Amino acid sequence: MATTVQTLQELMTREAPGSPVAMYLTGSYCDGGLRPESDLDILLITRVPLQVGERRMLIAHLLGYSGKRATRQPGRPIELTSLVLDDIKPWRYPAMRDFLYGEWLRTDYEAGRLPHRETDPNLPVILTSARQHSSVLMGPPLAELTEPVPREHLTQSMFDALPSLLDDLVGDERNVLLTLARILFTLRTGLIAPKDVAAADVCSTLASAHAHTLDRAARAYRGELRDDWTELHYEASAAAMALTDRIYALRP
């Protein structure tokens, strides 16, 4: 992990894509520790949008160092989110994301696709989590650089993200179930917890069959069992429906 982060820091210093303001390690690394298959979440904030050449350069670098299929040095999968400071300060919603790299998009990137600027309903969750728990790689602490996301925007963002999240259930059962549990936890508390911590809290409120399914997802997330949902489509769908019903019951 150290080499992955160091090479990215060196790239930022050498090439300065978008005129970097700050860069942070976020996610599981800073909140409860990395799980066996956790992404290395990195948040980059720049002064100006990335140019086409800078996007190509970042993609080429990340393809070389991110995940098991990395072309130069395989390691933890990287999820890099880049934001332009003027897009988030002053804060407004929906918020604009300037660049995104994630291993689930590797095939598109290898084919030459470049990430473009677009609104992202997940940004309130990313920023709220990073303000609560992050490690500075460059620049000032995030709390000194950005404003808190208003609670109503954090809530709205989770409801806006629900349809696309549920569309991904088949084939991504573990992540979808745990994300639904975290949404439910956040709606109740205003906090962003690690997915397995949120799942443990939510399990105590579910019917036993759904709690068992969600607990299976949490244990797989921690690397305690093999993550195979081939014969569990019905159970995953039923648990997702139960969680979604509880989420919508908390809609303002």
C-alpha cells in the first residue's frame, strides 16, 4: 500500500494535474481498518478541472498500480475521486465530480474511455465520511478546506442513489446489501460507519432470515467466509427489499 500511495503522491508533485490543492486517504483505511478486499479510497481536490491529457495520464498510472490486474505493480484496488474546489465550496447539491477511477471500470478505461465531469449523488457521503475520518496526504485538513454537507443534502443524496444501487444487486449482492445497511444507519444517526459495523447495528432490527443474510455479507466483507451468492438470489433480494422498505420509511 505504501508504494501505491507514494507513487501517486510523486505523480501529483511532478505533474500537478488540475493544480492540486489537497489529497486524502479516506474510507476503511481511516475508519476501522482495511478489510481483505477493501478499496484504497483517495480523495483529490484540485483548483481547476483536469484536462484531457491529465485524465489520460492519471488513468495510465492507476491502471499500472491499482488492483490485482495492475500492469506495473499489483496491489490494493484504488478508488480515486477528484473534485474541483470551486464545485464544492460554497457547497451546493447536486454536486459535481470531476474524475473517478475504480476497478469496476477498468475494462472501459483499458478500451480508452476517459472519466468525465458529472454530478454524483454519492459525494455527500464521501465528503461527510472524509471530514469524520481521513488522513492528509497533501494540503490542509479537509475540515479546514470545505464546509460540512448539510444533513438534508446527505439524506437526499442517499435516496437519489438508491435506484442505481438496487439495479446492481444481482452480481454485487454483498456490496449492495452492506451499502443499504449503511444508508439505514446513516439516516438514523447522521454518521458514516464502516459497512460491517452498520450491518451489525441493523441486523438486530431485522427478521432473523434477513439478519442472517446481511450478517453473511458482513462476514464475507471481513474475509471470514467465501463470498458466493450463486444459490442465494432469493435471500439477497428479500433482504434488500426489507432494508429498502425501512429506508423509505425514514424519508422526510
